[in-house]
Amino acid sequence: QSKGVSNEVSSKTVEQIDITVAETLEKFVKKYPKTNFYCYFNPDSLLSRSVENASGRFGFYKQFVREAVKTLTLYPNVKMYGFDNLEFTENLSYYKDLTHYQAEINSTLLKLIAEDKYRLSSANLDSYLSKLTERVENYDLIGFNQMIQKGINEIKRN
């Protein structure tokens, strides 16, 4: 838990995110109006998002999600999905490292997209980000660190 670190995003950063979304993603969507785009935000592990929060970078991620959904869902050929709040993000055994998950998760995500589940819109974005923020802020980084230290000490003793 990281109570002292600010995850507020400066107005300059918000402007840079807006420009990035407009000049890359939105430009691409406009260029190919007859193509259907199925986009999702990579569901990094909850540990990874919690580390971002502790270092003050989580606000950047949330702002990027907010701007991308707000801008791109205006186009009828774009569907956006958010999987950050799925239970598997809490289980590190599904990850090769903090951000790259096992192949079986890809299959799960494709199935969810095909079923049009966990689709993001301006109507559900605030609740999606609120739930994610709550999960991230309640993640026990100190307890995780203690568990790792205990494991390291056991390995050293053997």
C-alpha cells in the first residue's frame, strides 16, 4: 500500500496523452473506417499495477485508458475491452513476469471478446477505473515483499 505517493496527472501530461491518442490511435481508426477494431488494455498483474501505484505511474495508465475509451468509442468500428479487474490478475502463476501472461489467458481473452464481455464505454468507464483503483490501492505490497524475503532467506539456509 502506498498512501504517500501521488498518482495525479499534470495537465501537461493529460495534454500529451490526448495528443498521442489522437495522432496515433484515432488517426489509424479514421484512416480505415471499414475495418472493425477490437482493442483491449493489457491486463498486467495486480502486483504490477500496484508497483505502478507505489511509484506514482498508475495515474498515467488510468488517464490513458480514460482518453482512449472516451475518444475511440465514438467510432462505430471500434470496440474496447478492459480485463484489469478479472480475478486471474491476482494470481502470479498465470504470468511469465509481472506483465506477460501465459498463452491460456490469450484464449480466455479472445473468448470474452467474442462474447462481447467486459466492453468499455463512457457509461461504465468510471466504475471500471474505480474498481481497479480500489484493487490496486488495497494490494498488500508490504506483505508480498515480506513473503519474498522469507522465501529468499529459506533458500539461503538450504
